[in-house]
Amino acid sequence: MLKATKIRLYPTREQAEFLNRQFGAVRFAFNTGLRIISHRYKRHGQSLSAKHEIKKLLPIAKKSRKYGWLKEADSVALAQACINLDKAFQRFFKEKKGYPRFKRKRGKQSSYHCMSVKVGDDWIKVPKLEPIKAKVYRPVEGKLKSITLTRTVTGKHYASLLYETGQPAPAPLKDVDAASVVGLDMGLSHLAIDSNGRKIANPRFLKKGQKNLKRKQQALSRKKKVSANRAKARLRLAKAHERVAHARNDFQRKLSRQIVDDNQAVIVETLKAKNLMKNARLAKHIGDVSWHALTAKLAYKAKEQGKHLVKIDQWFASSKTCHYCQHKMDAMPLNVRWWDCPACQRRHDRDINAALNIKHQGILKLKAEGLSVSAHRGSRKSGRSPVAA
């Protein structure tokens, strides 16, 4: 089973300068490949493969006088930059994602290393560099496969360690207790509402830090371009954004761990955040709540324990379908938080009713995949909402 962990690095001044040159070489390989492919297609209508044609140009460039400085960089990291460019084009053509963009010098930097890599109690080793001091939070128990070095916008260095534990991955559960299946309805006023009636408040980290971010953004806009003061203001703003992102990430990690540990299967709805963010009034709040990041954390935590994460169809009408009698309302505006079913006369909390429907739909999907799901027991496990009249 493959596992990954991220650790903080504390390079010396000389090591940091070498890493900056390494990141620059990787960025150069990616941007040059993108420039060649774009130019060839515009001028001659020909398509080049970054994984094959561009990658073959690296040894030739190293032998030239103009690009001989590429010899200093790790050849595997340069080759991986071409592979990453190829993946970006694959996403553009097959998944209809955005066209690959040039990497910026002031943006996040990364380089991949898989040869001659080692890790100790308080250090890591990558090619062409002395051991770098690191804070290893968890011991690497297994065979180290690769190390990906990154530098954030604020200048902090990290290493993502991928290692093989030597233990087989846990087999997915075949028998699931329905009482240990939870449905999650995502929202904005509440981050998530589960099928047991629990409502998890939305921390709104971006809104809490909005005044501080606005003040630092205004200070940046007043600084003269290409000046030392502007660079300092830009760094202060980046650190403020970083604190918001770290707070959100920490909250979601703890929440996802609790949800996965308490249940055998987690059922979530498929949300297209890109489409939802077309609403200008809600775009900032949808970006702040970050449903996709929470779902991704739930997915890998469930997988490493052999549990299940099920995504239901995005067109399933969970909010306006009565979970008692399955009567479906014609329309239900967002401002309607409570509603009465005209068929069975039950009163529903909109969000809890949706979570119960998501759970029931997920159980049906688990059974369709051949899993055994035990029957409900007790009032809580019968699918009845605790707030229903």
C-alpha cells in the first residue's frame, strides 16, 4: 500500500539557492515545452507530444552552450516536467479543462525526485544536494519511492514523501451495517448536514479574515511597482491568505477523520462547484467552503481503511423528495427551509430530509455493487427524521 506524508524543510542559505535554481530549471522545461507546442500548432497546425518529442530535446539542450546550465538540475525532475505538461494537455483535450498556462516565478514551485532519495529522523536527501534539515512528523515505515519538493509563495519549503508500506491495502468491506452509513448534504449556511440530524457549522474562514486581507491588499496596491516595499507587501498578503488556507485545511482534515472513523460508508452528493460559482453573489462563499477538498479527504481516508465513499447522481432531487413516501415536489426555492409533504403530511427540515434521501440512494448503490447492507434497527436507524412532525 502506498502512503504519502508532507514534512517541513529548513534548508540552509546555500541549499535554498540550489533549490531555487532547481525550481527554475523545472519551470523552464515546462514553459519552453508549452511555448514550442503552442507555436508549432499555430504556425503549422501540427501537434507535438510533450511526453515524447519535447522530452527528447532535454539531452540536446544540455549539450548546447546556451542551455548548458540545465546539467545542474536533476534529469528526472526535468523529465517529469514534460510528463506534467503532457498530462495538462490530456486534461485539456479529454476532460475539457483549461488550456495549460505558463508557470510563474512567484507562484508555487515544485520538483519531483525518485532516484537517490533518502529520509532520516530529521533530514532528507535528494540528488545533487547535501541532506536537508527537516521536521519528520511521522516515521517512514517502508520503502521510499519518491520525494516532491515544493516552495510556497511565502518562501516555505516542504517535501511530500511517497513510500510503500509493504502491507497489502485493506480489502473493501463486503458487509455494511446500515446504521454505520451516513449521508451528507453539503451547504453554505452549514458546511454539512448528516442523516442523523447533525448540522456542522460553516467556519467561514475567508469571511473572518476578510478585513485583514482587504487591508493588506489595499496596502499592496498603494506600493510602487517593481519596488522592495511592494515585494514586502506582497509577501504579507500571501501569508495572510496562507493562514486562511491552513485553517480551512486543518478543519477539514479533523472533520473528515471523525466522519470516516465513525462510519463504514459515507454517501455524498456530486456537486459541480464550477457551475455553481457562476452565481456572482455566492461564488466567494462557495470557494471558501471548498466542498471538493472535503470530499477528496473523505475519499482517501475511507480507502485506506477499506471503507466506502459513494457519490450519487448530481441530478438526484434530494431536497424536494419526501424521504417517507418519495413524493417529489415540483419546485422548491432556496429560501424554503421547512416544507410539508402534501402526500403524507409530514413536515421536513429541508437539509436533513436531503441527507436522508442521499443516504437511502447511497445504500441502493452499494447493494447494486453487490455489497450486503443490513436492515435498519431502531428509530434512529429507520430513516425517520428526528425533527419530522
